[in-house]
Amino acid sequence: MTGIENKGKAGCGTLYLCATPIGNLGDITARVLDTLAAVDVIAAEDTRNTRHLLTHFDIHTKLTSYHEHNRVEKAGELISLLESGQDIALVTDAGTPAISDPGEVLVDLCHEAGIPVTSLPGPSAVITALSLSGISARRFAFEGFLPGREDKKTRRTILEALKEEPRTIVLYEAPHHLRALLADLSEALGGGRRLAVCRELTKRFEEVTRTTLSEADAFYRDNEPRGEYVLVIEGIGLEGQRQRAQKAWEEMSVADHVAHYEAQGLDRKEAMKCAARDRGISKSEVYKELL
């Protein structure tokens, strides 16, 4: 499909989620360009950045700002425009709208109001970094930007959860916060955890460094972070989870282990069976320990 072919239902316009380049302007799709030129309004996270993009491609569609600080009140205005029959393209600073982005609020409200929403796929920093990292992308957890150090409790809670995350982890970070993030990750997850530090993706100085958390932490203590970063971090994996669980059981007495399952409602026989399985021993050995 090129341009706008779906005017929505009952006179409503359509919200188009338009992915824009994360660095290289050549990555924009023909479908996105056609749509940006054809809609009535473009809602942009930063109108200055978007105006540069539109000028480059000789597009003169009306711009309005939609960002983190006006995402709720401005969403109401945009909904009204859509309900009046106008088509709107939503763009973020770079990449795909509504991914770690205030656009998710507008998308949610459009669905609630019965306004058609469609996505025009294209660049995404998380997918680009995953594909470049060489770390397993079969299963991954995208965390976006972690809460800042000023929100210590929430940040600590998330880091504790990530320590046990079996899937590959993807994080975004700005250069002025990168050192603090690497220090916290190295402490929480362990310095030996593998990661790929992806910097300035699709731009002239694109760089992907495969290293460990401790090595990256040490490097950026002595070197100034520059550009935008995506971190792809190896998860603990299913085997790592099993080993940690095994260690936890080994630190518990057999009696406490059986009691743990009895507290969950299992009878003694089933509790002994579960404890034996966890510890990698026979049920008769559990029975002897209990005696």
C-alpha cells in the first residue's frame, strides 16, 4: 500500500505509526514517505528533528508536537482531529513510535475510541542491535531506559529481576548516564556477563563491541561515552537458573526442603518426591535424611 487508502470507519481518520531512521536517512521506506506527505497532520516527538527529515525529502505536511510532557492532554486534541476525519502520522525522534516512547498513550486511546491504527514498519534500534550483537535473539527482554539513580528503589528492584532473567536483555542508555548504568549492571548481574555495546547504530561511526560488563565498566571509566547506546546483555539462561536453584536447595536442610513443599499443600510423599528431584537424589535418600 502506498499513501493513504484507509480512511477509517464512520468518518474517522486513521493513526499511522511511521518508523523513521535511527541514523541513516536512507533507511526510510517509500510507504512512510508517501504517508507523511499525504496525512493531514504529523505528530512529532521533536518537531525540530522531524522538520529536518521532512525538509530533506521535500515534504510540507503540518507538524504538531507530541512528547513525554504533553502526552495525555495533547492526545485528547489528536483524538478529536482523528474523529473529525483527519489522518495523523505519529513519528518519534528516531525509530518506531510507541516503543519506549510516549506514543503508546495515544495508540491506547485510539483503540479505546475505535479509531483505526496501523503501523508502517521500519527502523528499530532494539532489533538492529540484537541482530548485530551475535548474542541469542531467540528470546529477549526489552527494558528500554532504566529508571534513573534518583529512583533508587525502582532501579534496584529491576536490577534484581534482571539478575535472574534467562532471556537476552536489551537496554537503551544516553551517553551521560552510561557509566552509572554499567557500574550498576556489573554489580548486580556479575562482571563476567557477556554483552554487546552498540553505539551510533546506522550512523557514520557505528560501533559494536563484544565484551563483558566488568570490561565495559572499566573502559568507560577512562573513556568518555559518546553517542547513543544500546546494550545487549546475555541472560542467565535456563542452565544458570537451574544451577542457582540447585545451590539454594543445597543450602537448605532436607527437612526444610520437604517442609517447603508441604507448606504448598503437598502431602509428605509428594513433598519428598519433589525434594528428591530438586536435589538430584533418590526418594529413599530423602527418607533416610528425615529419619
